[in-house]
Amino acid sequence: MLSVFRRIMGLGKRSLDAAAGGRRWADDRRLPSATSLQASAATVGARAAYFAANNPIGSRIVESLVSNIIGTGIKPRSLVETEVIRTRLHRRWRAWTDAADADGAADLYGLQALLVRDMVVYGEGLAAFLAAPSGAPQLRRLHPEQLDRSITRPAGDGGIIHMGIELDRSGRRVAYWIRQSPPGDPFGFSVAPIRVPAADVVHIFRPLVAGQLRGVSWLAPVLLPAKELDALADAMLVRAKVAALFAGVVVDADGTGALPTDGAGDPSIASLEPGAMINLPPGKSIEFPDMPDQGGAAHLLTATMRLIAAGAGVTAEQASGDYSQINYSSARAALIEFRKFIESVQHHVIAFQLLRPVWSRFIRWQVLQGGVSAATYSADRSAVEAVDWLPPRWDQVDPLKDTQAAVLQIENGLKSRSEFIAERGLDAEDVDRAIAADAARLARLSVALRPASNIIPVKEEQQ
């Protein structure tokens, strides 16, 4: 009776094929939790580092992501209402960025690029705040594996340390357990890790699963197909080399072995030269075997390349460096989608996890230096620390059309001029000051510019 009821009600079969079993799910693979995701992150990161360092596609993908996310640097635009304070903060920020790296290897914007590179390759970027002799804040880039994964144990006051990150009883990060030397250092990596307060550490990663504490390499989805692509490319290269040799097989019917030899005198190897006419002894013949067909390997190579690019978050042309098969429309569509991804990373990860704590530390230093009064800071800390971050500008696919569209939007009140300038990675106040300075200099030198209306527009090429 129950079976009849289940059949009538449609309960005898699962409604979702993805939850079914059977032969098609015999090799079922699952990712049940954040812990399982992070358990193999170190192995994945090491393989990703090798891929980025030794594979042309891997190197190209990493460089493309870093250059598009950071470029020449994501710069702040203070939102403090008082213009004097705002201008002072910008001027002092520009001076401080050159000394922001505790190791002196780069300025702050170079550090941004290095930390994002670590995040792409290893899944996370790690840095610690230090104080320069002058008291200025500095950052030191650390290897992500200096955050000790081996430490997982209960902590005091009901907290826990999980994979080197200490959490209090409410789950908030309170400290990081960091080794003083990177992996591979024979002198320092064996030293016990030290506890560093969370406020003194910058830890950036893309959280993919709820409860995830550490990152996973962005290249994780593509490492296996990239390895197979390497093997396929090597096989195709060897086949091409063999085909270029055009080797022949000597059939020796009588077993005498008398043939012209190669230059080394080896009787087992005969050579052919361009234009040569060879008289073979009786019973000898030369056969040239047909090379096996590659079986559509070239198309498979291209499809795998596109698969790898999609998995890494870049376009196929960015991964390969080949732009010969793309046209204007497809390039524009691909770039629009790619830019949406990059902008989400800039705002959701970089600005929040990296730039926000750096700017906060810089503002507090300015309060100590007198750049901002302690009374103003205490009265409204959020107003003093308010800031917009300006990513590097996107190069325009069609500068004429894009500029005309922006002008129409501004003239019709659909976009502010400041917003347009900010989209190009610039500060409207800096641009206005530069324009005013140019106008004053031209007036002083009696230089008259040619009116824009007299400029003959360049005809656009047919797309």
C-alpha cells in the first residue's frame, strides 16, 4: 500500500538528478566544508607557484590579474570636509608611500601588487605592521606559509587556534601565529612561531565558503587541466620534430648491411642529403612510414586553453597573449565581463581587507604628528577616516565613443564630472587644480589654444 502511495505522489524517485546515485555518480567528489577546502591549500599553493613560475600560460594569467587589479596602485581620496586637512593628508600620503615597505623593496603600491600576487598564487596575502624609527607605520610582506597551519588547539578564555589563526569565543580573530622566517629557510623556519595581535596583521583572501579562515589559490581549478595541456603540447612538439626529420627505414633483404653511412661512420645509420642520388645495393630498399594523424589535437589544445582561462578568471586572449582571432565586438563583451570581476575583487577584497586597515593606521599616525587634531579625530573618527579608493583607470576600447558617451551623460545630468574623473583613477580636485594652473600659465605666456570645434574628427575604421 505504501509503495502505491509513493508512486502516486511521485515520491519513488529523487526530483534532483544532482542528488541521485547510481553509475553516473560512481566517482562522486564532494567539498563538504571549509575545513576540507583549507586542508590541501598548502599543496595547491606550492603547485600553483610552480605553474606561475615555469609555465608561460600560468605566468601570463598571474601577471594579467595583478596588473588589472592593482596596476600602478589603488589610491585614496580623502572625504574629509575641510579642504585644508584633505589636501594635507593627500600630500603626506604621497610622501609616506615611498617608505611604506619595511624591506625597502617597493613603495606602497608595489606592496599592493606583491600581496595580490600572493593571493592569486597561494590564495592569501600576508603582511605585518611595523614601526619605523621615526614612528611612521610600515608593512612587511610575509610568505603566506609563515602563518603556521600546524597550530590547531584550544586557546585561553574559551577560544581556539585554527590553522594558525586565533579566535575568541565569539569567533572573532584576535591573533595570528606567525613564523619569523619563510619556508625553506634552514636557520629560521624551525623557530617556534610568535603570537601577533590581529590589529597588527593584514591578511587578504577571497572567502568562498562560510567559516573559511584561509584562502585557496585562484589557480586551483586549472592546475590539473594545465598539467594535461603541458603534456599534450609536449607530445605535439615531439611529433612535429619527428615529422620534420622525415625518417626512413632501410629494409635489408640479404643482411649484408652495406650502405652509405652517416658522417660518424655508424653502419646502422644511413643519411640522406638534399638532391642526393643513392645507389642501393641489391636487396636493399628504403621505406618512409606515414606519420600518425594528430587526431584533432590542435582543436583540443585551443579548447583546453579557453577552459583554463575561464577557470582562472581571465579571457582566453589574456592567457595566451594571442589577439589575432578577436574582433571589436567580442573584445568589448569580454572586457566588460572581465572588468566586473576585477572591480568586485578591488572593492570587496582589496579595499576592505588591505587598504582600509592601512589608511586607518596612517590616519592615526597623522593624528600623532599633528596633521589632524586629536580633538577633531576624537569627535568624529569615522569622518576623518572616510575615504574613497581610486583604482587605476581602464584603457578605453574605443576612446572617441567612450568620451562622447561620457560627455552626453555629464551634460544631461546622468553622471557627475567628479565621478567620471574618479573612474579614470584620478582625483577631481587634482585635475581641477592642474587645469587652473595650465590656464594661468597660458594666460601669462599669451598662448592661445586651438578651439576644439576646429579640429577635424578622424574617421572611424569600419568594425
